[in-house]
Amino acid sequence: MEKRSKKLAALLLGTVMCISVAGCGGQKGTPDAGGGAETPQSTESKAPAESAQAAETAAEVEELYYNKEGFPIVKEPITIEVAGVQGPTKDWGNTYFVKKVEEMMGIKMNCTTYADAATWQTQYATMLASDSLPDLMMQLNVSKVSTNMDGADGYLLDFSDYLDVMPNLAKYLESHPEYAAYHTTSDGSIYSLDKVNEVGPRWYSLFVSKADEEKYGFSVDDIKTTEDFYNVLKSIKEQDPDVIPLSLTIGGESGQRGILTIRNAFGLTGVENTLVMSVDGQGQVNLENLSDKYRAFLTYMNRLWEEELLDHETFIQTTDEFESKIADGKVVFWHSWSGINLVMGSNYGIYKDYDGLCAMTSEYQDEPIYTDQTPYTAAARVMVSAKTKYPEAICRLIDYVFTDEGRRFVLSGVEGETFDYVTDERGYQSVSYDGYWDQSKYASAQEWETQEVKIVNALDLWSVDASREFVEGLSDGELEALLDEGPDNGCMYSGFYENMIRKQVDKEIYASYQPLPLSLEEADEISQPQTDMELLIRQFRAQFIAGEKDIDTEWDSYVRQISSFWEQIQPVYQAAQDRAAASR
Amino acid sequence: MKRKHRMKIGLRDRVFLGIVYFVLAVYFLLMLYPLLYVASASFSDPKAVAGGEMVLWPVRPSLSAYRYVFHYKEIWVGYANTVFYTVAGTLINLAVTLPCAYALSRRDLYGRGVLLALFMVTMYVSGGLIPGYLNLNDLGMVNTRWALLLPGAVSVYNLIVARTFFANTIPWELQEAAWLDGCSDAKAFVHIVLPLSAPIVAVLAIYYGVGHWNAYFNAMIYIRDRALYPLQVFLREILTQGQFMAQALQGGAAYTTEEMAVMIKQADTANMIKYAVIVVSAAPMMAVYPFIQKYFTKGVMIGSVKG
């Protein structure tokens, strides 16, 4: 009896399970997918490409919800859902930018932010799965490959279909083929946009205080070669055995830009942290991590390590520990991407107390060079959902950023409403928030700007560092006067670098290898071997520098192991390089 | 005059006891040190903490972190939400778990073995993050408080503990007597079984309550409205903010010097308050724990099979 009941129960439960699985089909194309709530509901959801084509005829222009030129962008106000990683701006909805976009363009932005990239990735996955991507996604730093994959699957808007309403972006793509090549997939689609630093801030050097130069009896102006640098570090150590002559942070994948000064001195001009890739005169993509130059670089670093001229906590210290050492004066030469700000606070006047070392030569590098940062980061910053009801309006908003007026708008607001242009006695035109910022709530105008004026790193897709442009036009005397006297108007950082580069560098270059988009199949193919190869390179680098492995006896084994991966990876990068070269 | 008779402990036993006490002392210090470290760090200069100067006692003590925390409005919003989710969530948990456990403990419930087996399958196998999200999305619970109260209303582990308690502790004869007097199942549960089940109710309340207090993952996935976030999500934001800023500054070339200055200040603030926020969020549980400790230790064995 009991057995029979069990069988009956099992049969019943099995039937229930089958019915529930069959009922899992669900409904596709729900009206709420990715759209705002305040517009007339359409009974069908059209694919964006179809809606763009449908609106082409002149007779249908009058029925468009948007204006092809001028502001407001839309004829009736619309609401779009916006999301992204929070970043420094805590409350996006409270910014002048969001409010002004609504007022000026007729687009209300409902903003949702997420604390960090990991949270965003999880939310993005759930939004993809539930077909509820927000209309506009920004302040992202996600992989180009994954966005291209999502775009090809139909989740993301293809900007190339909307270039007719994005004339400024179209013009920019035409005049900057490298930017176009970087963003365009092999089938001609553009699924995301990244920030371009057309003129970016200088981004690396080794710093030393002038007080230390005097104390230890040297001058950075006399350091021309890697041997000179070694001798100075040795002299420092002999005079003060307790001080750390050189400290860096080479843990993991970040914080390694300080090493670029030394790496460049050996002719290794790639800018990535681990892989040092180059393109030779014949267009061949090479991995410099296998070269004699790289071996010489590692040997030099090992020499510094063995003689305790390089901080033995280089591979393990955290940023906080590193900063703390520098602030306490325990280190003589150190690096920081953001300059002295990182450890000394935002006091521009302090640059006059410091010197920098950014270029040297060696037997592998005859002339002192400085590698400018690549104009594009290897990431996607802005994306639009393919299911949005307002692709044209959003594309026009994004296109505005590629005008001078639009660029200033996303950075500082509108002149006379949030800032005034101020030209100092030297002719540097800067933006002043005096008279606009809330001094009762914020300690500085910059803080007010990042909290209430703009959304940092969101739609500022086109960057031109005005302070760098300005200082490059100054004479040597004007530059020295700027560093000695100020003003403290944001030029000091650029002035510091300009002064250093004029004294030490013969030539500024871009790295010969620039990141290029890969197809999905290519990215899949090299994903695992590249991950393994990078891990191995980092491991060997640490072991060679720290002396755990002898570079002379183990170099061949290292080359063999890395080569086995590179042989799989090189053809993929070569194909991407050849495509980019063909499109120029 | 009475003399206390002390049992003589042999040398080997004394050595053994010494080793036991030594090991216990070591474990005690290992457990105590992180608590002391966090408490001391919350009163110390954040740069000293980050630089490794602070080892045990506060260095350059100040109350600036606590002052900032008490003015940080979102923390108090999170606190209120956490208290709500803990109280309401625990009540829902108990209201669902106890009747279910009682039903499964009844030997006259046909198919209870199959039902229990089905429950247990869910302990090892789940639909995963995306199906779970889709499910709640279809139910309209995403971005509502229900998303933190209803999913996980029954913990199968707790259900089994309660079921075992009911089966082994509540006399069957007592229930039979009640039925013979005309009591329904529901009345018997409410008027007879529950009053005798204070220990298991207390244990489940503690387990569920602590779980709700510390929970953040579901809030991170299902809630987008910051007014609904529990405290742990804000704490996580503060903890990750410092790291995010440091990584962004070191890894990216995309910020102006003014933005970097603001980010540095935000990272410093995050570093300054993170230990204070940890103390503030853990303090209620730590204050309550001494009073409920015996229920925790009881809870380990309360659902076990007896005799």
C-alpha cells in the first residue's frame, strides 16, 4: 500500500514538474523592456534598424518624435533610463548636467548607479537576462570584446546605423581613422564608445624632492643614462642605509606605470603593464617580453634589488603602505600616476619643491624618449540598449559631446550658469567656479564640480587637456616663472611635466602597438592562452627581479614557455593589425 | 571542619590540560586580535592604519571617523532598513518555517518523506542567479522590500532542525489528547505545541535574525533604490569605494587632475570611516550576543536526534 502511494506521489510530482517546465516559455517583447514610461506606448517593438529605415522618407520626417537639428532634441519631453558605475559623482540625478539636459534637450534621465564595476557586471548580467537594459549606460570600463559580443547578439545599439543623426561623431571618425578602427568591429558595427584623450595629461615619471637632491648631492638633470641612475641610487644608499632609494608598486596588473621610465630606457616603449608589444617597420607584431632588451631590463632591475636600491616590498606593498612611506620621507625616488597629488594632497604649489625623472638612455636606447599615453583605453565607456524607444534622441545627445560646446557642457556646465572663463596674466584660459559653488557644503570648487555639475567620466568622451596645450606654448622662461609663482590654477601639474620633458626628452612618441578590436572568435581563441601567458610573464618578472630565479640560467626556459603561448596569440593580433593598416 | 577533597591530577593529565589551555589561549588571541584591531583602527589616524603603524592600540586617536559616520545620512537610512528587514524578515521566517516543520514532524502526514526529500534537494541544487532574478522580476518584486523578505523565507537547514525538535520533544500523546478533546491541528499547533517550543523558536529567531542583519547580496542584486538598501550594502560601498578610487587612479588615464584630487579625498574619507562603520554595524549584534549566547550553543544540539 505504502509502495503504491509512493509511486502515485512520484507520478503526480513528475507531472507537475513537466507542466511547470512547459509553462516556462514566457512572453517575449514585453512593452516595458528598456524604455521610459511617459511616451505613447507602441503596440509592437520595432528593431532599431527598422525604425531608422522607416523614418527615411521626407513625408515621415514630420512624424518623427525628435528634431534632426538644434535643441530641444525631442518634440515632446521623454524619459530615459540611465545606469552605470557611480564613480566620484555620488548622485547623478542631482547634477546640473542631468537637469540641464532635461531643460535644454527635453530628455529626462532617471539615473541608477552601482557602487563598483563588479556590482555593475552582476546587474548587467541580470538586466541582459531579463531584457531590461537601461536606455543609456555610461561611466563604464568594460571589455570591448564583451560589448561587441552583446552587440552582435542584438542587445546593444549599433551607432553606425545612426551616423546620419550624429554628424559630429561621423566627422570625428572620418578624421581619426585610428579611433574609428578601434571602435569598429569586423562587420562595420560600432556598439560602444570609449573616451579619446586627444591631448591627454602626461602620465608617468619618477618623482624626487628637491630637498632630497640637495641632501644627497645629486641633480636629476645629471641623470642621463641607466648607469647614472644606478650610481645615484647607490650613493644615496651609502649615505643613508635606512632610506629606500627607489620604491615602486608592481603588484598585480595595476600601479606599474612608474616602471615605464626605466623600461623606456631599454627601448621597451609599450604602455601595457605586463605585455610589451610593438609593431616593427614591416607591420609585424612582436612581443618584446621575449627580447634581449627585456632581458637587459630585468637584469638591471635585479641588480637594483640585490643591492637593496629597489624597495623589497615592491611586489607586495599596497597603495596605502606605499603612500605612507613616501609621506614619511622614507623613499627618495618613487612614482605616482597622478603625480604628487596622490601623496601630498591637492596642493598645486607643491610641484615647485619636486623634480621628476622621465627619460634615460642605455645601450639599447640611444635617445631619451617619452611614450605618450594611448589615446584610447582598452574598454567601452558608453553603450545604448538596442531596445530603446529613443535611439535617435540618445544618439543626438551623445553626438553633442563631440562639439566644443558640448565638450565644455559635460565637463563644466554652461558659461554664465555654472562657470566663467578666466584668462590669467599669462593668457591661460581656465574655468572658474567662483561665485557659483556652494562654499557651505564643499571644501573646494572642484569638489562641487564633481558632485553637482557633472557626472565624472560619463559622457566626456572627447578630452583635450587645455593646461597641457597651454604650457606647451610657453617659452622656457615663462614656464619657469609659472612653476615658481603659480598661479595655482591647475596648470602646475602640466607645467611640471612640460618642464621635465623639455629638459630630458628628445622625442615624444606613441607606443608602436595600439590596442585594436578583435572579433568574437579571435577573442575567444586567445582568451585562455593570453591569460596564462600574462600570469607567467608576471611570475617570471617578479622571480627574475627578486633573484628567485637566475636570469642567465633560466632565460631560455622562460622564452620557451612564453613562446608556446605567443605562437597561438600572435596570428590573431597580426590579423587585427593588418586589418587596421588596410583601413587607413 | 569540612575539608574539600580534591582529586589528585596525575602528571600526564596536567601536561594534557596545559596543552589544551595553551591551544585555547592561542585561539582566543587569534579571535580577539581582529576585533581589537578593528576597534582600535576606528579610533586611529587612517594613514597610520594604512601605513601599518597601528598594530594593536590606537595611533593618533581621534573621533573624526565617528563624527563623520553619525552625520552620514545614508548610514542611518541603512540602519533603519536593516532593523526593519531583520524584524519583519525574522517574523516571516518563523511564520513559515515553524508550521512547515510541525507538519513534517507529524507521523500521520502521508508523503512527508518525499516532501522532505524535495526540500533537501534545494539545499544542494538551485536555479542560480539569473533564473532567480527572472523569477522575482516576473513576480514584480525586484526593487521592492519583498525581494529581501520572501526569497529564502524557509531555510531548509533550520526547517530540519525544527522538525527534529518537534518530532523528538513534543510528546505525541499530548497531541493525541488534544485531538481527542476536539482540538484541530491548527489549534493544537498554536495552543499546545508552540508554547512548548520556546527554545526552538528562540534558536530559529537568532539564526534568521543574524542572517538578515548581515545580508547584503540579495539587496545588491534586487534593489536599485538607495532608500531601500540595508546597512551592509552601504558598508560594502564604503569599503569598495576606497579600492575603486585607488584602482581607477592607478590604472586609468581618464581623469583630470581636479577629478583626481576629489577622488583622492573620497578614497581618504572612505578609508577613514570604514572601520567606524564596521563597528557601528556590528555593535548591536555584539551587544545582544552575551544574552543569547546560550541559545546559540543550545541550537547546535537542539535539533539533534535523541536516544
